[in-house]
Amino acid sequence: MGPYRRRPPPVRKVQGMALVDRVLLGPGPSNPYPEATAALGAPLLGHLDPEFLRVLDETCARLRVVWGTENARTLPLSGTGSIGMEAAFANFVRPGDVVVVAVNGLFGERMVDVAGRYGGEVVRVDHEWGQPVDVERVLAAHPAPKVVAAVHAETSTGVRSDIGALAVAVHTRDPGALVVADCVTSLAGIPVSIDHWGVDVAYSGTQKCLGVAPGLAPFTVSERAWERRLPKPPTWYLDLNLIGAYVDGSNGGRTYHHTAPVAMIASLHAALGRVLEEGLETVWERHRVAGERLREGLGELGLELFAAEGHRLPELTTVRVPDGVDSAKVRQILLSDYNLEIGAGAGAFATSVWRIGLMGHNARLDRVELVLGALRRVLGR
Amino acid sequence: MGPYRRRPPPVRKVQGMALVDRVLLGPGPSNPYPEATAALGAPLLGHLDPEFLRVLDETCARLRVVWGTENARTLPLSGTGSIGMEAAFANFVRPGDVVVVAVNGLFGERMVDVAGRYGGEVVRVDHEWGQPVDVERVLAAHPAPKVVAAVHAETSTGVRSDIGALAVAVHTRDPGALVVADCVTSLAGIPVSIDHWGVDVAYSGTQKCLGVAPGLAPFTVSERAWERRLPKPPTWYLDLNLIGAYVDGSNGGRTYHHTAPVAMIASLHAALGRVLEEGLETVWERHRVAGERLREGLGELGLELFAAEGHRLPELTTVRVPDGVDSAKVRQILLSDYNLEIGAGAGAFATSVWRIGLMGHNARLDRVELVLGALRRVLGR
């Protein structure tokens, strides 16, 4: 009979969150697969519980399938997608290393910043926003870089670049160079094939085509990169040597590093199960078809697409805001009247472009018709 | 009519996670408050949605209450507790800065590692594990350190140290020195009073007494520390200048940094609501009473406590494994036969100490009787 028993029972007087049921068609987060949401509410397990470790191992195995890799070092890092970018440079760039970065949008720009913080001598290869990465120009930028980095699916512009061609070109010239690929908006939406392409380090985020809430960064490392890792990177939290000792149970032991975000990992496990059940190629096809129908419908509304033709992502469509239309006002009406979120443009295109995502659970024809119908009404077309 | 329509509907054949309903009485994670679990399953909001930004602002306001601070820079960082430690040193330690670290357990040890990676000239003050931090010895270790760091509640040993006395002593000698406190296992379990103590930088984790799944690190920064922050720390993800531009909406604008882990933040918001409704002092009292009853009951079983008397945490009790008892076997039986998790010891005490947590939602007399009853049965006492 502790003294706290004498207190009155708690009263629900602190305001909770409003349960607003948005359709999230911005650049991410997208609405999670229902299986992913259900798993978040499952009873929590300890991070060293044998049942959780089974789920973790299985999550890594499922990630290998969607990455198209047999890399032993394939795991979810404990942070949102950007932590994957940080881990990629923190573990593989030594001070003075030449790092060639293809910049064709916001996330290429961010790579320049991050690589520089870890001491990389960055050579940037600028492209017009909305255009894909030009492999020849990237190759010509420096004769012997240690690392070449590019974004597969630029979330800021809706452009797909040919990472496979880039990786082959880089390794044909120098088999020892590392290729780093940002696959935040591509993984489980369009084909990603790490081993076939020969990409060395790649990262993604859970809140895009994987159909999970934001909070984890799937990550994969080739053998070539693993041998070139820093033995003690400047960051402790993202030191792959330490994380690997917990995640990799293959040597029979696991060493505690940080407490794994168990609920988020269970959610990723469930979403990957959903994707693999549906079939990875079917999921890609579902994204392709939805994106195609959206582009077609936007054309019917007389709207102009932003990303270069032939390089448009099905999961993220960029469209120019018509002259005289208040971009923010339209987004606000979509949100308030239709519970529908679409994204503003990024950087210099903040008010002149919209970004419409059809990712993961939202890569569906009903979402396409919803956003087309709402836009038609709001724009008066 | 996309081609994917022609495929058969998905079949549930990929194995899901077993729904094991554990009682988590280890050193964390603990079972979340039901409100926190429910919030994880609520419809997801975009990270720039006005409704989510209201929840984020309110979460920061609620964190100020549990931290006992009016610090404007009080926010949840997007990673598990350890990311708080990393942010503390990454943003406030310049190469060559003298950092005095009190080491009386695993997390003090970790501070030495992290501070060193960011270029700190670390002066460690070692204590016997199980003993609290000795303020005089820490003070005597160096005449003019830039930073003094210590752990409030050592998760590895179950010991509470007097951070208030340490902070006052450090600032009495040098008002410009920064005091960093690890409050991972103390926040919302025992009194924490950042402003009253004069602590400059403190961090916690959500999976202990806050009663949320692991995945966020509540963080707070004093004005004195803020003025001493690095303008461009080596880490991009944890650069407080950039994070602040998103979290702090007081200047009317928010700049996107990384996609906030919206579901986890909604869950923290809900748990903090629960704690504030119950009343922070009532919550502390609930922890105090539960811990006291557990220690009493362990004594009745003839078991010996590990942490120094007078410095024992109510939320985490360390107890010596009796001679001749197989520590791992007992934990395994508790898990398999009672669905009850308790923790092994840490470091050199891995097999000679158990750690029993009564944190957040688990700081209850029924949990105490459950673990005492199960231990009595398994140990045959």
C-alpha cells in the first residue's frame, strides 16, 4: 500500500493528438502499409530477446532481397534516412580522400556538406535540377577519386539517375573506388540491384516506398567497402564496427551497442513481409502503373511536368505550378478540405513546383484519382 | 486497369512476428504506457503538417516540465538514447578541450570514448562500479576543464549520483564550464531539475521511465551552452544549428532538416501526457514505493543488493547472483516460463549481477510481486 495509492486516479485532461486521417501524397512520409502500423502496436520485446533477434535477423534477410544483394552487412540503422547518408561518409571517408559528388538536387547538395564534414576533399559535379546524373561528366571530374557518390532517386526533383551505369563506369576505370548511392526514395519502389550494379554503400529510409513510418535507415555495405572502412570513425553511434557486433549474430555472440528501436524494426519487418508476399516485381509494377496514370492525368489537366522526360520517377512526380496560382494556398486547401497532403517544391523551386508522391501503400490508382480530382476542383479546370 | 490487377491477391505466407506478451523488467526497454502504444498506431501525419507541428511543440513543452527547465532548446533527437550522448559531445567539444568524465559504470566509460572521438582531451575519474560519483575527486581532477560530464542514474550498476551537487561545485569554481549529465535512466523516474541544478546539457532515452518504445533521445541545452556550441560540428545529422531551425517554430519559419520520426514523437507526446496527468511528483513517488518494496522483498529472499546503500535507484535495482546459481539459466527460465525479462549485469558483472527495472508503466506493486514470486520459485527459496 504505497502512498501513491491515496491519490485520485488520473483524469484525461492533458490534450491528446487529433486523429486526423490524412492521405500523404507528398515526398514522404507516405501512409504506411497496414501491416506496418499493426506491428507498431504489438507487445514490445526487449532488444536482446531471442524472439526479437529472430525478427531482426529476418528483417536483414528481407532487406537483402529488396536491395538485390547478398551483402552480409545489410541492416537498418537507428535513425531517419539522413542518418544513412551520414554513416556512409563517416565510415568510409578519411581526411583528404577525394570524393566526387554528382549534384542534381537537394540530396546531392547534402552529400557535399556531409562528405566535407568528414574531411573529404569534395569535387562536386553540378547538374541542372530536374536533369539526371551525367555519367561521363562525373567520370571526367577527377582521374582517381576514392569515392563517387550520387542519388538514385532525387526526392527534390523526381528524377531517376542510372546508378548502374555510373557504378560500372567507375569500377571499370578503378576497381578500388567506392560507389555510394542514395536510394532513399527508390528502394521498394523502382528496381534497385546493388550486387548487379556493383554499388558499394547504399542507404534508404523507411518512410517512402517501404511503407513504414520514418525512423530507420536501411543500409548495405559491399565486401570491398567493408575492407576499406575506418577502424574508428569520428562517430560512435554510427560506428559500423560496433553496430555490426550487435546486429550480426553469425559468430554466435552479440555485443550490446545501443538499444535497438525494437518497435520500428518490428514495423519494418512487417512491411517487408507484405512487399515480399505481394512480390517485389509486382510492387515495382504497381508503382510504375500508378505513376504513369498520374502523369497522364496531370497532362489532361494541362499541367506541365518538371523532371526531364525519360527520367521521371513513378513514385514521385514533380509538376510546375501554373502561372498565377498560389502554390501554398492550393496545398493548404487540399489539406484542409480534402485531408490530402502534397509537397511543395524544394530549394529554388519551393513555390513553382509541386511534388506528388505515390509511394508504397499509396502507389494505387484510387490515390491517383483522388489527387487528380481534388486538383481539378481546386484549380477550376 | 494496370497489369498488376491481373495478379492474384497477396497471400499471407511470409512469417510474421510472434505476439509474445513479455513483462519487461530489465534495464530497458520497459513496457510502454498504453497511451504511448495507442499513439503509435494512430494515423500518420506529415512532418510539416500543422497538426503534427502542434504535437511537436507540445511535446517540447511537456519535456520542459519533466526536465525541470525553461530551456528554449529542449527537444527529442531522432535516435535512441545514445544519440543524445553523441550530440552532447559533438556540439560542445572542440579539439583539445579538456573534458573531465566521472566513470562509475558502463555509460561513464562510453562518455570517455565519445568525447575522445570529438577531439576532447579526456581526464577520466574512475570509481568503483556500484559507487556514486565523488564530487570532490571529480573537481580535483583538473583545475580548468571546459566540460565536466557524469551519469545521473548509471544503468549498468543501478546507482544514483548527486548531479546537482556536482553542477553547483563546478560552476562555483568556474561559471563558464559546461556540465553534461546523462539522464537516460532517471528522467520521469526520479527527480531531475536541470535549471535548479544548473546542468548545461542533458539527454535521456524514451524506453526507460518515460514509458515509450526506444527511438528518441530527449535533449536539453542551457543558454550558456548554446552560446558555446560549435557553429559547424563534425556531424550533420546531429548539428543542433540545423535541427533547431526545424524544431523551433518561434521565429515563424521552419526549415526542413531531416524527416522527423513522426510516429515515435506522437507516442512520446502521449506518454508525457499520461505522466503529467498523473502528476510528475506522483510518478516519482510511484517509482520510489515500487523500488523500496522490491529491495525489501529481495532481502526477504536472502539476496544481496549490489549498488551502494543510500544511492540505489528505485527504477533499477541491482542484485548479486547467489553463489552456485547459473545467472543466464535463471533469466532464461524467467523468460520462457514466466514471459518475464530481467537483465544480466554489465561489464565485469555480466554473470554475477542481475538488473531489475521498474520503469514507467512497470513501476507498480503488481510487477514487484510478479518478479519476487517468480524468483522465489526459480531459486527454490
